[in-house]
Amino acid sequence: MTALNELTATEMVAAVRSGRTTCEAITRACLDRVAARERDVQAWQYVNPDQAIADAKARDRSDRKGALIGVPFSVKDIIDTADMPTEYGSPIYAGHRPRADASCVALSRKAGGVLLGKSVTTEFANVHPARTRNPLDLTRTPGGSSSGSAAAVADRMVALSIGSQTSGSTVRPAGFCGVFGYRPTYGDLRCVGIKEAAGSFDTLGLIARSIEDIALYRDALLDIEPVPVAKGVQPPRIGFCRTHLWPLLEPSTQALFEEAAARLARAGAKVTDLTLPPEFDGIPEAHKLISGFEFSRNFAWEIEHHWEKISTTLRNGRIKDGLGCGFERYLEARDLAERCRARIGAVMEPFDVLLTACSTGEAPVGFNTTGVTTLALIWTSIYVPAISVPAFKGPAGMPVGAYIVGKRNRDRDLFAFAEWIYRKLA
């Protein structure tokens, strides 16, 4: 029999609704896993077992059986919680207590989810590495910035977690840890109560162990009736998009994708090479300027009053980029991103989804980096939905994610086609 903490969120909901188990039993199983593994994995910034069990018991007593009834979840510690500290990955905010839940937390609880605690984030959701380890190999990074979120889901501590993405902060750690990471169409999921990095790009990111769970959680956060992932779709039209950043990939990763394209074609998909228009080559630089400019203004108070508590990584990276970027240059970068957004519909029209990469390969050994951040920037910047699926194994046997990119405002179609692709590659 599968241990309760190893069930997917969809399976947990079904088990509670059928009376085969209780919210309390599932919560205790997840807390037991946290107790057994947290010393090694270090995925959590804050956990309150007594509070989580009390919440689960209240769910069992209630007549309300929401879409996430009994599902333990975590949220990245840049997301406000009224009853737990929210420290944004920075000593500046040690012990900080917001007055209200972020909208995504409130909606998760409304749907019956049980918040176990706060997942470790890198400093202000940037690139300075946090303490979390990859649960599949404790000598490797889990990626970032949603480090704890990906690790907690991968290690079966929770079924669901909310991260965030400004660059590749959800999909890269999901790929490194062998789970599913989803970045929605920009603007669909509300970000009230989340520490903003760069509003032009910030989105919630959802991490789970199945595409079905991703779809379920998205609908819960939209506060709508859940719609199952469509089954039996026709083999998709896939654009194999290497982008101008393809040389950054390790040769073994390039080979995995080339073989995947061939396997998908043999399975019935129409796979065609896609080269993006040359203007898209400028998006990574534009993203750096836009995100840096906005971040350095958003964090003016921290920069002015707590400079010494900000890591040198952040000072010499996004803050330096932002303070060195004039407003006119920022506008030029923003104009380029908007032109590319206007063009992507026509570029993607012949395809159902695109196949590309969001990491250079397996999770790096060591903890001085969270991995190369560049590969997801194009898709993050043009506001299309995308999902990392754990389709491959690298030379060391560690997971490598395949990045499936969908059309803007067609997230449900993305889920269906990504499920088809995953079944053919996994």
C-alpha cells in the first residue's frame, strides 16, 4: 500500500472524500516525513506541526470538502502568511509577521488545503544559494530560487507547493528534483501578498508530482470548478526550438533532446524544427535590464537602510544591473519584450506546443550556484505558459526536465499535450 505522504494531491482528495483516510492522517504522514528527512534536505524555513494537525482536524470536522481537501502544501517564504513568519530569505526580515495571508494562501486554505509551513527561498527569490539540498543527491543543488518548494515535493514531504518565477525559479528546480514545475500565462494567478521582485515578469509557480495535480491546483487558485486534464488528445504538432542559447547545454543534454524529438515523431507527433526570429535573441539582455531596474526600485528601502545585510551576490548582480540602467534604456528593453510578445502568436501558430530546455543538464554538484538561469528567460519574458516535465535522466542518473511551452491563454491545452509528451518520453 502506498504511504499517505506519497500519494499525489488528486489521490489524497479522492481518499478523503471516499472516507478511506482523513485529513489528519495525511498531515501526520507528511509531518513524519519532514521529521525523518529535514535534517538532510533542509527544505523548510518554518514548520509548526501542532498548528498543521489542528488545521487538519478542523477540515475533518467540517462539512466543506473543497478541491484540495486534506492536501498538505507549502509556500515559498516570499509569500505572506498571517499565522507564520515570512522572512523573504533575508536576515533583514527575521521574525517578520505579516497581517494577512497572500491571496494564493487564502485560496489554498479555502479549497481545503493544509498549510504545513514555509519553504526555503533564496534571498529575495534571487540567485544567492540557500541551504536546501537536492533530495535525490544531497551533494547537489536543488536549484533556485524556489529551492525548498521543489525539494519538499520531490521528497514526499508535501504534495503541492507554491513557488514563484521571475526568470526560471520554478521550472529549473522542478527539473533538477524530478518533479513538475508550471509557470502559468502571465497574470492568471494573482500575486497579492508576495514580495515583488520585478512586476513585469513575476508569476506564481506551481510544483507537484503530476500534471493532473498542477491542473487541479491552478483551478483552486483561480477559485473555479476543477477541470480534469483532457485525455486522448491527438498527437501534437511540436516545434523543436533550440534557441540561440542551445550551445549552453551540456552535450549529453543536447543528445537527450535530439533523441526525444525522434521518439516523439515515431510516436505520431509532427515534430518540426523552429528557429525564433533574430529579435528574440535580445530577450535575455532585455530581461536583465528590466528585472534589474524594477528590482532595484522595489527594494529601495532595503538598499538604503540595510545594505550590509544584502549578499554580495545580489549587490553585484541584479541590484548593480538595475542601478546602472537608465530609464530610457529600460524603456527600450521593455519595448523589445513587447514586440516579441506581439510576434509569438504568429510564430507558434503552426504548432500546439514547443519542446525546448530550461536547464543545461543535471543539477550541479555543490552549493555555490543554483544552476544557469538563462534558458527559461525567453519564455518567461513573452508571457506564455510552460511546464517542466521530468522526462530524462542525465549521465549521473539525475533528472533533467523537458520544457514544454504552450500558447498564451491556452494553459489547459498545454497540460493535455504535455501529458501526452511525458507519457511517450518517461
